Amino acid sequence: MTTKRQIEQFLANEPIAMAGVSRNPKKFGRLAYEELSRKGLRLMAINPNLDSINGSVCYAGIKDLPEEVRSLIVMTKKDQTAKVIEEALAKGIKNIWIQQSSETPEALALLKGKEVNLITNQCILMHHEPNGFHKFHRNIKSLFGAMPK
């Protein structure tokens, strides 16, 4: 189970890479990237089909990231998640957040027993300066004691 401390540790380790940033500005991976960037989170986008997003470099893969990157948000399609996790482990990334819709048993098995700050079953938009729907959802979860403690 994810704790509040794990989330705080994750968010404190910038820059944060984000795998699954979409070319389509209406898809969740792109919307999340843009919202978190607007809120001041230092992100590095990963998409092999883009060179840049809003003037920032977009990396083709995890292996192409600068060495300073130690945190990763995974927002890929489920069939890509395990490969992304393998690449992250090979790169030495120790903070991994697998967005709810990207989680797979195969990816979790790769992380079992590894010394990684792993966050699962959580939406990043509810934990970094939430607003709108995500703030409402966070308040409901808090009301029912379902937020990480």
C-alpha cells in the first residue's frame, strides 16, 4: 500500500520523467504532462514519436534521459508498461509511479523485491496541487479515509 511519505519522496525527486506523453493534446498522458508542468513540476517527456512538446525536449526512450533523472511516471498503455519498467530498472531509476490505468501484474512482478519507491493505485493529479475534478476526488477520498496515510 502506498503511503503519504512515499508520495512526498517521489515528488521531491525532480526532474521526473513521464513515459506515455501523447502526441494527441486531448489524451490523458498529454493533459497530465501539461497540467503538472503548468503547476511547476519539472518533467521530462518520453515519446519515441515526438522531438519536443511546447518547446521542451521529448526523449525517445528511458535510455536517452539525462543521468540526473531518478523518478518516472508511467502513463503508457498496459502492453508497454513492463518494457518501460525494465528500461527504468536498467537505468537505475529508484522512484516509479505507475498510473492507475497503466498497472499490470507483469510490471509489478518485475519490481517485486527491488529497492524502489513504488507508487501504484494512485493518480498523480490528485497528489500534486490538485484542482477541479481531481481536487473534488481527493476530498471525497479523504472524507472516507481512502487517501494514503
